[in-house]
Amino acid sequence: MTAAQRPTVPDIPAALHDLHRRMTRTAIETCPQGLGPVTGVGNPGAALCLVGEAPAEWEVKEGRPFAGPAGRVLDDALADVRIVRAQLWLTNVVKCRTMRIVNGRKENRAPLAGELKTWLPLLAEELALIAPRAVVCLGGTAAKALIGKGFKLTEQRGQWLDGPNGARIMATFHPAYVLHLQTHDPERSEPVYKTLLEDLTAARELARGG
């Protein structure tokens, strides 16, 4: 792809820059050193926004959501359904890595209630500024944070619901879950990946106004 062929992305507006500065201050005040923040990236005028739970090791290293092996699964899925990543807005509910030490090893964990309370108002501002037509929650934690604590991914995955600021919102599998299955249960990974593609395709069409 030549420079002329690459999709152009609008500049980040001042209000979003200000929000990112406040997110950075919040991270300094509340997050362990070196674990964030990882703020949203992409097209600030995107019609489609993907929201994960929290950055993991690779996201913190690269400073962007959905990096590393799980990010490559997402990149493959987006390519398979003809979605250009640069034209999306990608972010997480919590902007710092949430982790624990188990037997001397760092492991990711779901955000705690206090962490969600800290970051959800900032996420609400972020989504209001981006104003997407469609929001896709990747994984159950993001879905519970944005849709409601009673949300059940196994029962409600792929269903469009009323979301923030007039957007439509749905939840699907997180690419990290697909990656886990590819490693530990390859047979199950194929239908789960296919379902992820179907949900992303539906989101693409809704974001386009279809």
C-alpha cells in the first residue's frame, strides 16, 4: 500500500486531547507505576467503536489497545470482514493494566469495582466525544460495565441494545478468548472465531447505516 492509498485519519480534537491528559493524571494517581495509561486510538470521528476490558502486557508495552498476540487475532478478524482498523476507535473500559501476582508471575485479572468506578465516567466522556453509531464490547467484562451487571455474554452475545448517546451496542467474544482457545482447544476456537466475524460484520453494516 502506497502513502497515497493509506486511509487518512482526522486529527485528534482538542477536547479529546484534554480528556487524554485527565486520563493520564488519573492513571498517575490511581494505577501502579508502569501499568498505564493506555488511552483510546483511531479515528475520532469513527462510526464504529470497539471497547475492551483493560490493557494487558503488550498494550502497556506498545501504548495502544489491542496489541500483541490478541491484537493480531483482532487484526485478522477485521481483515476477514473488510474493516479498516485505522477507521475505528479502539479503547478499553479501564485504561491501566489490572493484574495480580500468582506464584511470582504477573497475571491479568478483571477490573475491580473501585477501578470501574474511577474509569467509567471518563469512558462515558470518551464515547460522547467520539459519538459512534455502533459500539461493540469485546468480552463480558466490558459488556457488564457498559450494558449492565446482569448482562450474560453466553445468552445475549450479538444482540443489539440501546447504548450511550443514541448509539447501538452489542457484545461479542474478546480476541484474547479466541487466542486462548486456539492454544488450548483448537477445535472450539474455529466456531468462536466464526461467530466473532459474524458479529463484526453486523457491526460494520450498522455503522455504515445498514
